[in-house]
Amino acid sequence: MVRFEAISKTYPAYRGKPGVNALQDIDFAIPRGSITGVIGRSGAGKSSLVRLINGLEKPTTGRVIVDNRDISALAGRELRLAQRSIGMIFQHFNLLSSRTAAGNIALPLEIAGWTKADIKARVAELLALVGIADKHDRYPSELSGGQKQRVGIARALATRPSVLLSDEATSALDPQTTRAILDLLANINRELGVTIVLITHEMSVVRQLAREVVVLDGGHVVESGHVADIFTHPKHPITQSFLAEVIGDSLPVSLASRMTSEPSAGGQAVIRVQVRGAGAGDTVVARLARDLGLDVALLSARIDEIGGQHVGSLTLGIPGGEDAVTRTLAWLSQHQFSAERLGYVA
Amino acid sequence: MSPELINLIIQATGESLYMVGIAALLGTAFGLPLGVFLATSRKGELFAAPLVNRVLGIVVNATRSTPFIILVVAIIPFTRLIAGTSIGSTAAIVPLTIASTPFIARLVEAAIREVDGGLIETASSFGASPLQIVFKVLIPEALPGLLLALTLAVVSLLGYSAMVGAVGGGGLGDLGIRYGYQRFMPEMMLAVVVVLIALVQLVQSAGDYLARRVNRRLRHR
């Protein structure tokens, strides 16, 4: 388990640059065996946060507890020993170009003082685990991005860590490779029980892999909890903006350009309905049309699944003037849908 | 050219190679650690010691900006202390080493600084000690650059070694000046220059070859 206790991190002023409060009032725990996403925009403090976990950075105040040990209090040899139980993978893989895939994976084992025979056996095991047993003697320059990250993952797991830190590990990969790497991480979490902490600015990574999420903004944790809870009811504007990346909150251009603020005779009112929760959006259009006897038009819709919950929005066209709009909004609020009137189209 | 003269050239070539070889070895022995330290001891770096870094930097610059021939003369007492004499090829190794050490150190520093800082962070993240980072990450990753640096150092040492002839150091430069210039034997001068050119070509080609060999696997980085 990883626990942050009253953490703050300040970088002092240096060479004319002002000091930076990178993290403030950080207090949360990452459960053992979980996959926790830490999401935020650039400069939100994600990298500082993850580097506190493996002691690459020291907090200005507070403690970081990893496996019941205060890692922020360790230094020198003790810290280096503790770091062997925390693996890390990087956006740009950070492989040694002078070593083969096997040599790169062997590095942390050499540093930990394993014997040659033990290293050889462990490296073979790890290459098989990450699915690139045939790349044993290949240099990084001969590997694709996905293969390099697989080597990075094998290297991070070499000393059997209990925590795996991923610092934007898929940000330099194409979507298909990203999916394959995230699947691999999910397998590793399932089979080895390794706690995974994912630092990312991509909502899609959190959505696909994480079960817990921590939203960082300006050095503060603005929301944290189960992915499904956080993203079905996002409270903070930053969380909402991340959600919008997945479900989209902008109207199709053709619709937006036709929209007016005043109703026209024979036109439709444009109403947006938020969809949150399991199965919530399935039948709303049909039920609305049937109950109110209206020819409801579906102008645009986007529904996605996050943590097993439906999340999205429907844009409906309601004919029949002001009276129909009032009845529609009343029906929606009665059925626990949040909805708003955006305007009118002819 | 008479056999005696040819013998002189062979003997002088041997002296030059001896001076340059030993000075390059010693220069590397001192310059490599010094260069690694210069590259890793600024504020926030692996062996952070900003003050020592700055002082060493000034010493290195001072040594490098002293003209070699002045350095040779200036350190004669020191040379005598180390080598027992200030004349001859063995004595010449002292100023050659002192001149090549800071030169090699700066080249090593530049090569080490080329290594991606992310690799240092990576090695630290799995608990490598600073020395392990130097030997397992920095030096292997900088190896092509280090080999080219060493080649450059040997080539400059060949040039310097021609100068120590002026203080009785022996070698090809000495031969060229005494026979070629002072006794006015242009064919001797020509022979010395040809041998020096051949040596430089040989060293450069060997260095390039080695650097390319270790570099081949990193080409598509």
C-alpha cells in the first residue's frame, strides 16, 4: 500500500526562477493490488507525486508510506534497498542503447547483486512474461516502441516489486500499441498482484485500466475515488473536462451553426440530456416519445462506458412549441435525468 | 637515405610512440575520472559538489590555456622530482601527461553529458548507487564518444610530443628539428613529417573503427 500523509512539495527559487509549490495538502492512500490512475494536466504535479513514491524526490513536509515504511525518511543504502521493491516505467522507455533487451532487464538484477545464473533464468522468465522472448539479443534501436516498453516493463518487474509506477508509459505509443501495453499491465496486476500507479494526462488510459482515480490540479487532489463514481458524477471542472474528452460535449458543427436563440414556427427546441449510470440511456428516447406522444428527434448522441457505468449525453430535438418543451423537461427531471435547453433549430 | 639515418627515424618513432603511449595511458587514468567528476558534480547532480567542481574547472582551464612549450619549461623542477631527470623521453612523459589530463577530462565531460539524464533517473529508480550508475550506465552509454575523445587526445599528444624535442625529449620532432632544420637536411624533415602523418592517420582510423563498432548497435536511436 502507498499512503501520502499531509504531503507538500516546494521547489525553491533557483537562478532567478521563482519557487514552485508543486504539491499541497496531499492526503490519500493507494490500496494494495489496485490499479490507480493519477490524472491531471501538465504541471498539475503528477510527476512530482510519483517520484515521491520511489524516493527520487523528497517531500517538503509530510510522509510517504510504502509497504509500512516511511520512504521519505530513508536515504543512502536503505533507500536503495527499498527502491528495489518499487518498479518504474517511463514515457520514453529509458533503455540503455548499449545493452540488448536481455541486458537491459538484467541491469536492476546486477545492481541488486544477483548471481549470473539467477539473472539469466529470471531474464528469460521476464521476457516470456511480457511476450518478447524472441527479442532476447536485440538492441533497443532494433525494437518498436511497444517492444521497448515491454522491455521497460520487464526491467521494472525484475526485482519482484510490490508497486509498479507508470509515468505516462503509453503517451509515446500509437492507440493500438497503447491498448496492448495497457492489457499487459492489467494482466500483470491480475497475475502478480502488483499495485499499479498510472500517471497520465489521457482519460482513455484511466478509463481502460484504472479502478481508482485521483484527479490532480494545481498541486491539489481535487477528486479521488472509484473511477465509476468519479466520472459518472464529476464535481470539479477539471474532472468534467477530462470526461468531456471521452464523451464529447460539443455539438456537431452543422447543428451548432443552425441553432438560434429564438424559437421559429414549426421548428424544434434543442435539449441536451446527461446520461449517467448502468443502462440509463438505453430507452430514454423511446420512453420519452411514448409517454409524451412527441416525435422526438435524436440530433446527436455519445455514450461510453466507464467503470461499468454508462456516461454520455444525448442531444434531442423537441417539436411542438413551448408547451412540449416544458413537458419534456418536467418528464426528464421526474426520471432523474439532468437536462438543459441549448436553443432552437428551424 | 643512408641506413644510419633510417635507423635514426626508426629509433625516434619508437621514442615518440613510447612517450605518447604512456602519456595517453596516464592521461586517461587521470582524465577519465576527472572528466566523469566534472560531468556529475554540479548542483543537483550525482556527486554534487559545486564548489569543488568550480575549482577543478578553473584548474583545468588554466592548464589548458598554458602554451605547451611554456608548461614544459615551467614544470622542469616537478619533472625532475618525478622522473629523476628533466631530459629524455621518460622525462617528457611528465609534461605530456599533465597537458593531456585536462584535455581528456574536458572531452570525457562532454561525452558523459551527452548521456540522456533520464537514464540516470531510471537507474536511481531501481536503487543503483552513484558508482554503479557511472560504471553500468554513464561509461557504457558514452563509450563511442569516449573512444573518439581518446583518439583526438592521442593525435594531439603526437603533436605535443614533437615539441618536447626542444627540451631534449627525443622523438620524431627532435629529429626533425636537429637534422631537418639545424643541419638543413630537407629529406630528413620530409621523412619525419611523412611518418607523423602516417601515425596520425593510423590512430584516427583505428579510433574511428572502434567507435563505429560500439556505435553500430545504437545507430537508430
